[in-house]
Amino acid sequence: MISFFIFLTFHYVFGQNHHEGLHHWEIPSKNPDRIILTFFGNPATSRAVTWRTDSSIKNGVAQIAEATVNSSFVKKTIRYKAITEPFDLGLYKGNNSLNVHYHSVVFQKLQPDKLYAYRVGDGIKYWSEWIQFKTAKEEYAPTKFVYFGDAQNDVLSHWSRVIRMAYQKAPNASFVIHAGDLINTAHSDYEWAQWYKAGGFIHSQWTAIPVVGNHEFQPLNNKDERKLAIQWRPQFTLPLVEELNEKLHETVYTVDYQDIRIIVLNSNGILEKQTNYIEQQLKTSTAKWNIVTSHHSVFSPAAGRDFKYARKKWKPLFDQYNVDLVLNGHDHTYARGHVPKISTNKESENLGTIYVTSVSGPKQYYLDKEHIQTYLKDGYQLDSSAEQTQFFQVINVVDNKLTYIAYNALGEEYDRAEIIKDFNTGKKKLLQTKKEN
């Protein structure tokens, strides 16, 4: 009896001390947590899922089957063995010294336009719930997706209501773009835990397209150079573009979804290499719609912000290849504008690219309207703006019309723009409901 008491004391004092000060939703266990879907391969036939456990789970397993109206689908599941990656949270001194395991699976050879149910776990006892997602169609089809600017600060307290309101507005969204600064302190596991708890099951149903922001970079200790968040690559299974500089791997990639090409950029550095990548991706695109997303705003609406390189080097490519939307964050305020494109016969003005800067978190800046005026020389026209407001955006593509709607945190529509596009000529018209502060 005494020896059993000593064992319990040892287990409590020495086995649990790494959990000291942690909330229960930060602590890893045998049960899967932080489950998130990402794109990896053709969205019509594949999907990636990544999750976390404590280090006692040595092997991860995922099961998937086409969903049915009852539980009979479980008899037809396909089983995948996960790639398991040990990970030491203590690499960053601000974290507790915990060892965890990240597990990832890429579901392959799925059928297009089908609803699937999947679960993840250890393959024996510790399983997640069954979760559903739908594969893309191979051909052009209606698509709805959500876009968030910076969540960044007080994510659990103040971003939760925004992502949950977005889910109410667009529960069947095909994917979600997180345009950088998902959290504030790159390596802080407490902040990543907040981000996952804020979204909850939504992260495991909506397929994420994460974009790196400047706050996803930070020194590991005071003398180091800034490094990508140590959790980024373990927790997101993302396409790896091998021809790019290694530092850009899994932060610069392209997703083709139902004839929409989404080009994801890392606006934090090594910009010249990405300029070549942008041109290659736009030159070879046969998509009906082309969308670019990066964290830093090409036309920064806030004071003290100016992404000159993007306007000088990237914007001419967006003009040349008729990019439809550029989705940014970073400036903690809201601005939607466009660059007109003058037709060669000078009959009329033709829409070029719509540029959006938005913020979903509580940290807010003010607009610098004098600075915005300096963009007139670049052909930029501000169409709608706002300050001190948390937003999310729902974008709907049907036939030759792309509808963009910005909602505030209350779920109220604030701004709307529609692009009508002639796919034969590439010419576009802009219809909009303009709102100005």
C-alpha cells in the first residue's frame, strides 16, 4: 500500500509538472485534438488532415468512408496509417517543456463531389468523433468560401464569436482563407491552443488555406533570427513547392478548386523568388477565376504601412494576367478598392483587380486617407472602408458572377461587390454597394 502511494505521489509530482499552469484545453492527451483539414493534391480526389496527441500515442490512424444517412458507412471505411512527428514544445522558452506527437494523413483516390465522414485516432481506443467534408467537383461549379483578416490578439476571447458567426452565415463553405497573423506570438503554444479552441470543430470541417503573417515569425531566443512558428509545419499539411527556396516551403503554394486558382504568398521575405512563382502560376492558369492572397496589403490603408515591392513588382503581373481578387490582412482596418483597367479601344473602363484588406480580430487601427490618396497614381480607387470593426468575408462564385460580402461581428452585411465576368474576353464589370466611414 505504501509503495502504491509513493507511485501515485511520484506520478503526480514528476509526471504532471509539465502541465503546471496550463488550461485543460492546452494539455495534450491520448485523445486527438487540434484536428484540421488542409488541401494537399487535387481537392476533388484528396484532402489532408492533421491532429495532435500526447507522446504516448506512437501511431496515428485515420478512417474515411462515403457518408450515409445512418451509421452503416462504418462498415466500408478505408484505413490510413499516419505520418507521426515527435515535437518538443520546449524549443521555445515561453512554452512548457512538453513533448507531443503530430499525426498527418493525406486521403487519396476519393470520388469528386461526395460527402465523406472521417475520424482520427490511435486505431484502437482513442478516436475523434466522425467528421464530414465534401470533395470538390472536377469541373467548374458554384463555390462558396470564407476569408478572415488577422485574428491575432485575444483570439479565444474575441475571435471566437467572429469565426462562429461566419459558420452561421456559410456553414457549407468549401474552404477558408486565413490571411496571416493567426496568432500574435509565433511559437506560443498557449496562443495556438486559443486559435484551435476558438474555431473548435469548424477547423475540422472547413478546409483551411493558412497564410503566414509577420506574427508567424519570431526568434526562438533573443540572439536568433526570426523563425517561422515552430508549430506551423507540424500542424498544417500543405503543398511543398520544391523549386522555391526552402524557407518558403509550405508557405507559398497554389490551390485549384473548381476552376478557381488561389495563389498563396509569403509576403515576409524572399519576394523576388515569389515574383517568378506568381508569373508562372498566372501564365499557366486556365482557371476562370484567379485569386491571390498574402498577409501584407498591396494598397495599405493604415498609417505607416507601405508594401512598395508588391505594387512595383506584383501588381503589374496582376494587371497583365487579369487577377480578380487580392485578399490581404496586416493593417487592422478595412478597405476595399479596385484598379481600373482601360480597354485598348478606349470605349469604356474595364475592371481590373479588386483589392481587399480586412481584420477579424479585436486589434484595430485607423485609416490613413491621405496615404490612400497617394495610390491614385497606381490607378487605385477606394470603394469602401471602415474602422474599429471586426469583419469576416463570404465569397460566392456562381457561373460568371463572383459575389463578395463583408459582414461585421454581429453578422450584419456591411459591404458588397459583384464581379460580372465575360470568360471569352476577360472583361469584367463591377457592381457594388458602397459604404464609407
